[in-house]
Amino acid sequence: MPDGPGPGPLLRVAETLIKRMIFSIREDHTVNQLDQERLSEALQALGETLAFRGQTARVAVIGGSGLLLLGAVSRATHDVDVVALVEGERLARAQPLPVALRDAARDVASTLGLDPNWFNPGPTSLLDFGLPVGFVGRSSIRSYAALVVHVASRLDQIHFKLYAASDQGPRSKHVSDLRALSPGRDELLAAARWCRTHDPSPGFLMSLRGALALFEVEVSDEEL
């Protein structure tokens, strides 16, 4: 007969994650990058931590972490780009994170050796001028215990990655991410129009045209 009940799900998840991190440290001394497997494990640990504390959270995720969850890219990332808190069909600003979610994310970071700001609400500024229409309905939903993640769709990621590629230039990671999504002309045109709602300046328009040209797309002023 065992002396008492076995470890709960939170302890089992934590034990597994710590072992994996130890092995990773031995191999490459890198502990703050999230590949597809480690990202899922970190989100599960966060959801388990929230559940243990009687809390829940529902967020929308974009960026490299979103692409990893979609299986569109394989490159590791150092954070999870949280663009919004999801409240039914309504999107709310994620910065600052709710205290319970912030504290749980920091505890997971400490346990797993992640960047302290790995659960990053910085991209929530995109809400100021609006996300692409239909964003929530197109997102795919992943559940990690008490954490529900709305992952931006391929089409919406094309919007965000074109915006970032235009802003950061042709040598940025965003261009390679965008190529991985294999966007068509119509998708890029729709994305370009959305980008213009966020930055209508002549300088950005020039950068936007440059980004589109990388995909052999030329557009007239009327199309934008």
C-alpha cells in the first residue's frame, strides 16, 4: 500500500518539464527558447498553475509562437505574443496582464528557466486600430487546463507578418515567416490594406511596397 496519494497533475507536469529542461541544458546550454514541444509544455504548465490556484484565462496569440502552434514554422521563439484577452466575442487589451495570469506566468518562467517576460502582452497595441475583421471566428482554440488560447489563423498571421516585415525590413525573420505561409496575391493585398489602417504614412507605404515586391506583388494606389 502506498503511504499516500500520488502526485497531482500539476506536480507530474512540473517534474516532466524540469527533467526536459535539465537535458536541454546539458545539450546546448540554452534554456530560454521555446520550440514547438517546449512551447506546448510551457502553456500546459501555465494552465495547470492557474487551475491549481482556482483561476482561468483566455487569450489570443499571434507571432512566432502562434505559427509554432499552427505548425507553420519550426524556428524557436523566446516569447508568446499575447495580442488580447478574449471575453466572449470581445477582445480586451492584455497589457497589463491580469495579476493572477502575470504571477502564474512568472512562476512558470522561474521554474522552467524561460525569459521572465515569455508571456508577452506587448502586441496588444494592435488593438488600438483594430485586428482584421473576423479574427476571433477564424482563430483555432487550444486548451491547456485552465488556459484557453485562441491561435491566430493563417490569414490573420499573413496580415501581422506583412505589417512586421514592412516595418523591420527584408532581412527580418518576419519575411521568412511570411514565406512559410505561402500567401497568395489576394491575401497579401487584403493584408496590405489592413496594414495601411495602422500606418497611413508615406514612408510606411514605401516600405510596404518593398515588402510586397519580395513576393512579386505590385499594387496601384487605388488597390490600397
